[in-house]
Amino acid sequence: DQQVKQNSPSLSVQEGRISILNCDYTNSMFDYFLWYKKYPAEGPTFLISISSIKDKNEDGRFTVFLNKSAKHLSLHIVPSQPGDSAVYFCAAQFGTSGSRLTFGEGTQLTVNP
Amino acid sequence: DGGITQSPKYLFRKEGQNVTLSCEQNLNHDAMYWYRQDPGQGLRLIYYSQIVNDFQKGDIAEGYSVSREKKESFPLTVTSAQKNPTAFYLCASGQNYGYTFGSGTRLTVV
């Protein structure tokens, strides 16, 4: 049972434009959501997170939006840069501190110069 | 600097052999995790440990074993029972929310 899904395996955008990566989840008990960025042959690095009590969190060029009623979150990158080309994983966590993360399948973002 | 270290970066194993992947953290995190990534696939949880001397199976534990004798260390053994061991293995640790990942070990069966 895939509780966190990223339905787009890949996304290609032009440099300077907006990148929007989407993620859906099925378990309404998830309390915390995170985005990780991963380059080939490296470990994922934390990008941005959002608590379920918020609907938006912003950090520089990165903004995460959460729609709890739709069980949907999205990551916006504006403006997109070639260095943003990587695989992006959405993850969800229950409210219990230290609980395991559940990851989506990942979306390969390619930003073309 | 605090971090999480996986070694080796690349590992080759002959069929039928067991091999152990190392994972060490100095972040003082209670929880540690092992994930596997295959080409074009997401991160699948193998084993995790939330406290020393205790660990639980994840979603794909068959053919793997772990130990957690020290807070800092969580080695993963890939046994000969694992039918498709060639993959990229990631170790992570966490305390409250989110994880810190290591840089991964690429295991290839030859």
C-alpha cells in the first residue's frame, strides 16, 4: 500500500521558470511532511518541511504548499536553476517524534539552460 | 562536524557471500534506518532501530540482518539469501522530525 505517491516520474522546465513538483498521500494521520533532494550516487539532503498545522512554508526559492483536505502537497521552485536538476522525494511522518518516514517514488527534475 | 558516515562507497560481492555495510553517526540520534534504492525506484525501508539493542523489520527485510550494539553504529549485513542485492544502500539517522542521510554504498554482485 503506497501511502505517499509522486505520480510524475520526471519533469523538465526551462531555467528561470517555475518548477512544481506534486505529492499525494492517503493517511490523514501524517503530521509532518518533508522534501528531500538527491543527486546521483549521493545521499538525499533535506530541502524544506511543513507541519500539518500550516498550509505554506517558504525558504528562499523553495515553497511548500499543503492542502490537507485534498491530501496533497506541492513544492514550488522559483526561479529554477540548472543546479536544481536532481531527484526530489516527498516524505511524510506521523506526529510521534522519531517515527519513520514514508517516502514517495521520487520525481526527476531537469532544468534546461 | 556532526554527520553520518557510510563505508565503503563501493562494494563488490561474489554470489553466495555475505557482506556488511558500515554506518556510523555522531549526531547523538536515537533512531537509525537502512534504505535501498534501485534504478528508477524510490527509497524502500529495510530495517530500522529506535533504540540501542532493539530493531524492527522494514518493508523489505528478507535477506538482510542488522545489529545495534552501540548508539552510534548500525551495520547492515546483506546475506546470500538476498536474491537481488545489487543496489544503492542508504543509511539515515533521526531524532525528532526528518532524517540525516549518509552518502550511500553502491553494492554490486559479481
